[in-house]
Amino acid sequence: MIHSKLESVYDRINYIIIALYKVGTQVFYCHKFILANSSEVFKVMMYSSCWPESKMSEIILREHERHCKQFEKFLAYFYKSEVTVCQKCVDSLIFLADKYLVGNLKNLCVTYMAEQVRHMSIQRTLEWFKTARFLCLEDLSQKCLEIICWNSYEVVESPDWKNLDKELVLSMLKNSDLVIQGEYTLFLALLNWLTERTLAHASELLPFIRFSQMKVYELQAVKNSILCQDKELKSLIKKLVSKAYKLRALLSHQSELNLSFGKDYYKPRNYLDFSVDDFKLRENIRCGITSTVQAISSAIPSETCNAEWQLTYRKFNNANTGSLRVSL
């Protein structure tokens, strides 16, 4: 018995036609009926009187060279309704599935990419982010952006950094989960990106650098950077750096002055350099003994430690577990 979905098409065409398809230098023999059943694009192309291809026995399809290499696998899906998706082929398959409106195959590729993105190299993740955004796959693009931000310390040091488009750089700068050596490192990376591309984007991107999380000598270096040779950018940087100094001056008085420093500009990201003490838990913690860890007492970056944490480990009676108490 013919499947109802196939039957509706079969009743209209009455018979199956074998057509010749060319993709690049490759030739494929396919059934129009099979292709039209799985792709709305092929259905219109082959059975709509408005399309000249509907009267042809041979149709030439032009695709990017890298997609041509996977076109046979793409066509095989129409017959088998299954395909083995891998890193090598998924980019081409998802582009072809989107172009020819093969929804099930596209969803299969999206699911694969969403599951695998955490295990990909950062270079591959950048490629998948570009693909996801081009195809308007919001959930997948957000997953890729999350991975990119968690590995931003690697991204800004890679050759790919200077070639990233402005939208991705802006998305990274806006993200509070960015993992980076320090905010000044991020500023230098942006400076390199602007130098490679164009300073025209500087006024749009610089406000998302959190100068409030830089140390004093870093702020001074910012004021002496090449950007300040531009009159308008010098004025902008002066304004942004002044906000950083305002935080330093007024943070301890914000309650009495009814001030708020709750905006993202004043919040730290995940800084790898934000390490004030090297404390090895296994080597230093002993049951019942209090250990001291150097710390910083303020949200303002400082070159010196001005506070201490007291760590005390207590083991429960006749148990293999214990509790770690932190006293500020």
C-alpha cells in the first residue's frame, strides 16, 4: 500500500520519470517523484508549469564546490530517509537541506551540531556559529556563542580573531560570561581587531569594554593608546575611563549617596588573571586546622591583597564526608 504522502503526489503524476542531474562535474540519475516528495523546491521545479525545468529531462544545478562533494549523500537521503552525519559533511548537508527545503534532514543536522559543539575545536565552533546565524538557527547560534565566550581567551589569540565580523565581536563584548585573562587583555584584543579592520567601529564597540575592571596602570595605558590620537575617540575614552575612576571613588559611599553600580559595565567577567593566592586544597587543608587565604576586600581591581579568608575543614564523626567553612 502506498504511503498517503506519496499517494497524493503519485495520483497527480501517474508515473515516475527518471531525470539526469548535474552538479559541478558529477552526474546523478534520480526519480523526480522521489525528490519531489521530500523537497518542496524540487516539487515546484519539476511539476510546476511556471518552471522550464518541469519540461526538461536534464537539469543543471550549480552548487559551491565544497557542497558538491556531499551532494550524493544528500540525494541518498531522499531514498533512504536516513544519513550518517559527521563533522566532515554536516556543514554541506545543512546548507543543502535549507536551500532545497528538506526539513527533516535540516533538523537532523541541527540536532547533531547542538550535541557536538561542546566537543569541537574553537575554530570549528566559529564556523558553526557563522552557519547557524546565516540560517537563522537562533538556539544553535546561542550554543555556539556560549562556547566561544567560554573560550574567548583562546579566540582573541587565534589567527581567526582579526577576521571575525563586527556582530560576533559585539556579542562577545556584551557577554558577562566571557572567560579572558583580564579586561585589559580584552581591550588590547579589540584594539588589534580595530587596527586590522577599521577604527570606524571603535565608537560602537568601546563602550562594552569594562574599564571599571582594569587596574590604575592599565587605565593609564588605555589613555596613552593609539586610539587617543583620534579626537572623537579620545573624548569617548576619557568619558569611559572617568566612569571607572568614579567607581573607585564612590563605591564605598554608594548607599549614603544613593548611587547604583549595578550595570554590566561595573561587573567583572571571568578573569583568569584574577587570582590573588595560590592555595592547594589537598596540601593545605587538615581536619580541624584553620588555613588563611589572601583575598581582596573590594569589587575594585587591586594590585595588593587587603583581606583574608579563613578556611576550616571539619570531618563528621564516623563518616567519609566533611564540611568546609569559609570565614571572611
